[in-house]
Amino acid sequence: MTRRQWLQTSFAAPFAGPARAQSRKPNIILIVADDLGYAGLGCYGNQQIKTPNIDLLAAEGMRFTDFVVSWPACTPSRSSILTGRYPQRNGLYDMIRNNEVNWKYQYTEETYAVSPEMTIGMDTREVTIGQALQHAGYTTGVIGKWDGGRARRFLPLQRGFDFYYGFANTGIDYYTHQRYGVASMFRGNRRIQEPGHATDLFLREALAFLKQNRTRPFFLYLPFNAPHGASTFHKDDPQEEPKYMDMYKHLPKGIAQTAAWTTHLDDAVGAIMAELKALGQDENTLVIFSSDNGGTGAAYNGPLRGKKAQMYEGGIRVPMIARWPGRIPKGAVNRDFVSSLEYFPTFLAAAGAQPPSSVKLDGFNLLPVLEGKAKSPRTEFFWQRQGDKAARSGHWKWVETAQGAALYNLSTDLGEQHDLSQENPAVFASMKAKWHSWRTEMDNAEPRGPFRDY
Ligand SMILES: [Ca+2]
């Protein structure tokens, strides 16, 4: 199918409502931190890490306490952000990476070129939020961690984005921008190497993008790599500037590093918000800040059990803050159940556009919830990471791993300490059945690569 044919068949008629008082459509900025835990910000109760600028976003907007992502680690979670679909539906339900680096394997350019990291990516039949917003008249950009495949056909410029600066794989060294010795930074489709801390470079590019697009509606997807651990052979390098490291000398090394990366990221968020105001676009921009998955052992997950890569809340429940002056109430704390699957339909609704008709989306438009006009309609969510499974229905959470299965009541046991499966056998059986029903629906969906194109 050509791109023109796809556009004709995938989208319903453009929005044809009455002329709006606003002179232009709103801008959308989605900032995604990497591995930021549930309690990694001041506004989520952190007493150690300084995050005044992100805290201000929460004070000027709405902070969610029950926001989940679709997978407890990077690649599949980001696939859902981009497609509005469960990873098991869009086909990208495990990591894109070369596991050999875990054994300190140093690739040559030639061996790297034919490795999984270079050859697999998100199915090109998937419709990204970039494509959908481009169709709605938006200028679209990705600055930071793409994580949807590194081969050219998988890179952002071929997936609905007008601008791309960042790294395409799942993690880099903050200063060399290499992933275990292989250069990984891109501008557009071209691999580049330049000096600088990744957070500073992404900020520089974001500010330039805002300036350049101040006269037209834009969507900026801004996935920073902070505060993710550095993917480098040089694990003892500080990976951060002394001015940030010095703030956290009193903390254990791993936690101090996470804190320093987070505060550096917070400074970048502050600079972006200042630029947005300077450009007069502050009132006309929906800004969302969140994380792709829960924190590692070196992060703060607060009262939650578990961490990144696990099915417990510590792996999947993360901060989410939304700010849009005049549309979203200030300083609101929302305890509704919502997820990253909601971004796609929400952004299209903000743009006054219809979702692509040929695509089954798994989320809903969050705008009425953000505006304080409605409760979240989400009641269920399902997860699978290899042999680990989980289901959520209302306040019930079912988890099944190689260690066994359990049932938790999150309304009274957020820390998932008390297995209630014996006392509530009917709920336990029902949750398991719901999960298998969801799994059957995923199996019956059109097969998508790279993991299920058969
Ligand atoms: Ca991550």
C-alpha cells in the first residue's frame, strides 16, 4: 500500500466541527523519563531528590496516583506509547537489544550490523501517534530515546515524524552516546557523534524545535534517557556533571547517581517550560510528564512492591502529570485508574482529529478526566512479560509467576503483601479467566512482528 492509499483508507473524514475560537490547534509535548520510579519526584513524596520544576508542573496541573504502563521495561512500554495498543497486539512485546553485551561482548561495526538490535523493530504496518498527528496537520518531532528499531525503515522519519534527534536503541553512555562501544546517536537518518551530556543535547534540540515551530501546531515526543543507568563498559564513570553529583554525596553511590540524573532532567524540564512561556505557547500546550516503567533497585518506588522488569506495582505504576492552563485544574490529584494506552486517543482528541478507523486501539480519550468532568472509564488492564502474567480489575490485582499465583487488594494493600486468593477463590478464578480471555484476544489479532509475525 502506498502512503497515499494508506492515508485514504486509515482515517475517517477529517474533523468538520464549527470554526473554533482558537486561532490554532493546541501543541502537545510528551516528556518521558526512563526508569523513573513511582516515588522518584518531590511531588510524589521523595524527600531526597530535588525536582522543583517537575513539582511545579504538578502544582499547575493534575497528578495521577494510579497510572500504569503496559510493560515493566523500556521497548514494549514505548511501543504502546507510540501505537496506543498493547505490546501483545502491536507485536513488540519484548526488548530490542543484544543480550551479549551483558557478558561484556564488544561488537565490531560488522558484527553489530547483523545483530538483532540492528535488524528488528516495530512492525511498519503499525500506525504511530506521529503519523496520526501528521495527518491532523501537526509538525511532529522525536528527541531522545526512540527504541523502536534502528534499521532505517524503523527510524522516526519513516514512522510519522518530521524531526528526529536521539538514539535509536534502548540505552547509551551519557557522554559518548555509545551503546557498549557502538556509536548510537542520530540526527534524522544519519548517525552522528558530537560532545555533550545526553540530557543537555536533548534539551538543546528541544528548545530549537520549539522555536522553529512556534507558528504552527506541533507534537514533540521527548523521551529522555535519564535517569536510566548508563549502557557502557565504563560503569565506574560518574556519567553526570559534578554540580549534580555534588548535591547527593550523602547518598549511596547508585542512588546518588539516579538522583543526579533526575535533577539534571528536572532542570531541562524547567528550561523547556520557560521557553514555552517565552514563545507565548504556554496556554496553548498540553504537557505530559511520565516514565516508561518503574524504578530499578537504585531508584525510589515508595510503598510499592518490586521494581523494573517485575509484574508488581513497582514495575508498572509510575508518575504521570498533565498540565494545560485553562483546561486542566491546577494542583489536582487524581486517583482514577488510567494508563499509557490513553495517550494516543487523548492526543488525537486534543488535536480535534479522529483516530484511524482501521486500527484497534486499546485506550480511551482522557480529556474529560483531565478537565475534571468525568471519571476514568478504565476498569481493567493486562500484562505479560515472558512467563510472568498480571491482571487488574478494579482494585483487584492478580499476579502469576514461576513462584506461583496470588491475589491482592490494591485499595487496602498497595504494597502487595497479603495474598487473598484463599479467602476469595471466586475473584481469583475470575481474574485468571479474564487474563486468559485477553490473551486469546491478542492471539486472534492480526499477527505483527518482530516477535509474532507468524
Ligand atoms: Ca525504561
